[in-house]
Amino acid sequence: MLSIDPKEISTGKLHGYLLGAVGPRPIAFASTIDANGAVNLSPFSFFNVYSSNPPIMIFSANRRVRDNTTKHTLENILETKEVVVNIVNYNIVQQVSLSSTEYPKGVNEFEKAGLTMLKSELIKPFRVGESPVQFECKVNEVIALGEEGGAGNLIVCEVVKFHINEAVLDENGQIDQHKIDLVSRMGGNWYSRANLGMFEVPKPLASIGIGIDNIPFDIRNSKVLTGNDLGVLGNVERVPSKEEIEEFVESSIKIRELISADDIAQIHAKAQEMIANNDVVSAWKLLLAK
């Protein structure tokens, strides 16, 4: 048995142990807005529901371990005292992961992640249209747990209105746990899919991914590629060069035949297969080949 005094190890190592041991954790996909109207969207896995009357949710926006800075979500909440907590299911998990990239303040993560901004009815922050359940919340209190890197800030949210996609309801009007297909966070790159078990989502690049908004229009509006597929494509640092694409095409007769057939659906289906096999670079090359 390994016995550890938290004060005798680094905060980063302690953080890893905590996240590896305590899970799966539900994800609060938090939408906020600052005093000037700039929107922000970011996921947090230190989250749960704590009361039904009144309906209270709490999530924690921790100070960054590496440099002790605070996140835009926390800064916005301290300014406006409002947040939408969007629930995460499998259909949007790659886009949610992409939104966790630390884009500069003022960058719209809805656009980067290719998600729909829906107006809330009682508060200013926008809802995520693709989320199966969206909770409009007033922030009752923010409780700072410390001043050092890794310290949490408990954001106590009271639900003032919420919205449910009827597609996830059963015949009795209750949320069907198979239809909602929830996902949660575990340690490292691991997630858990409530009805199918564990799967891995590589963390966003240390460098900034291009975002779904920078994917060419014809690819972004594919009838084959899913939001998750686009999330993976948007998480690359750069797209392949013309020379890399030409070399890729010349290296395979099957790829040349596929491109020559000029069947967009088949090309996108092949790219989707490559994405599923974690060959994102080849998927990009195929999608951009002429």
C-alpha cells in the first residue's frame, strides 16, 4: 500500500492521483459572458448537483497548477453572476474537448468547437444547442478554497430555468438514460460513456488547434462527418501542405481511385474511418485532395 502525505508531493502529482481515483465525474459545460458581452465556453469535471429545493449545482473552476492563474469562466462569473451549465453526451464529447483549449480571452469557443449558440430566456450567457439538457443558472456564491495553484473556486449555481431535448425522453416524459448517452471524466485522457464504458479522448494540443471554424465549408457541412469527427479535425495545429497532400495521393492507387470517382460521401466516409483509427493527418490529406 502506497501511503502519501499530500503536503509531501507536488500539486501536479497530487492532482493526477485525485483525478485518477475519483471518477467517473460528470461534466459541467459552462457557458459564461463577461461584462462587455464576450462569450466563453469551457468544461469542468469538478461538478455535481447538490439540492433539488432549491435546485443547486456546484462546479469548481480551479486555479491553474502551472502558473496560478484563473480561468476566463471564473472571471466572467465574478463579473456577471450568471452561467449556463450544459450537459455533455457522447455526440459532442470531441467538441467539448476542443473547447477546453486555452484560447486567448475574447475568442468564441462556440465557434472554435462548431457549436450552436442559443439565447437563454432568463440570463445573458448562451446555451449550447447540441447539449441534451441546458440549465440556466444564477450564481449564488463563489467560495475560494485557496490562493495557490490548484486551489478550487466553488461556484454555487441556482437553476432558474432548464431545457431538455425531447429526443432523450421516454414514453413517460422522463429522461431515458440510454437515449441521453452521458459521458464523464476519469483520469488522464480517459472518459466513461455511461452505457458502454471507457474510451479515450486525447487532450487538446499544448499549441492551439485550428478550430472547427477554420475547417473548409464543404467539409464542415458534410452529411457524413459528425460533430465529434469535426472536433478531432479542428484539434490539429495545422493542415497538411499541398506537397504533403500530393505525396499522400501518389503513394496509394486506392486513394487515387477514390478521389477520381468524385463521390464526396465515399471520400468523407473513408476520412471518417481514418479518424476512427486515429489517423487524423491522413483524413485531412484525403479531405483536401483534389
